[in-house]
Amino acid sequence: MSETVDKIRDILLEKCERHKKNPKYGYYDYWNDHIKPVVKYAVYLAEQYGADVEIVELGALLHDISMPSEYGERSEHHIYSAEMAEKLLTELNYPQDRIGLVRKCVFNHAGRNAHLRDTLEENCVSDADALAHFDRIPSLFCLAYNIHGMSLDEGREYVKERLQGDINGLSERTKLMYKSKLEAIMQNVFVD
Ligand SMILES: [Fe+2]
């Protein structure tokens, strides 16, 4: 594991610890509930697909950094997170060409930028982001009901749509790899 990855992980842990104390976001444990599983899937996929593991791990660690940092609009978190990632990695003297690769992973993890993803590393990070949601479904319901204050039906539809969107956004081979698991979850959680 590289020194840069270690330092970035420490920065993330610190930001998530602080965020966890904020009642505005329901004391959300961003590290354990999201970043950690995203990193786990991202590194696994990078190894499976022969991607650059360090770029992918940095991308996964940094992909949402603006959110636990409570910096910028949450709906534009891919922009703010890319900006923060670039700044932090530059301060750590990480090579500029590699910063560009990590930045792309962060900026293009957002569903709306799917058409811009053109590296294996970007797909590993965005696929991992989606897969991690399926390991933490209660958090999505918590977000719908406790943070967004939705009704029972609204929350159900909200979570269902988000998870279906996650499946739709997966790269073809990751979709194939997890197809039966994800379909089983959707069929069993959202019974019509
Ligand atoms: Fe994420």
C-alpha cells in the first residue's frame, strides 16, 4: 500500500469522524457505511480487471470527499470532490499525470457523467459506489425517511429508483458478475 493512499485514508477518516458528530446529517457514519465498502469493491474490481489498483483506491477514497467535508452543494459533489482531490494530492506531491487519472475517477463517478468514463479505473470506482449501496440498504431508507422526511410510499419508491439506477449504471461485466445477487435483492425487498 502506498504512502499516498495511507495519508489520504487518514484525511478521510478524520473528516468522516467530524461529520459523524453533525445532527444535520443524522450522525451519519460516512466511513463505515459508505467509503469503506466502496473501497473494498473498487480494489476487488481493479484486481479482477487488471486496472491500476492505486488509482482506483485513491479514486474510491476520494470520490465523495466533499460530502463528509460538508463542502459545496451535495448535488454537485462530484465537482467539489474532484476539486478537493486534486488539491490534496497536489499537496502530497503526487505525480500530476496520476492526479489527472484520480480526478477523472472522482468527477465521472456521478451517474450523469457516465458517458465521459473512458478508463477501466473510472468504471471500477463508479461500479463500486453502486455495489456498496446494496450492502447498506437500511442507510438509504434512513436517508429517505429521516433526512428527506419522505412518506412510507415516497421513501420506498425513492430507494427502489436509486438502486435500479445503480444497476443500470454498472459497466456490462460488473452487471453480469453481480446480476443474480442484485436481482434477488430487488425482487425480495420491493415486493409488489
Ligand atoms: Fe459514493
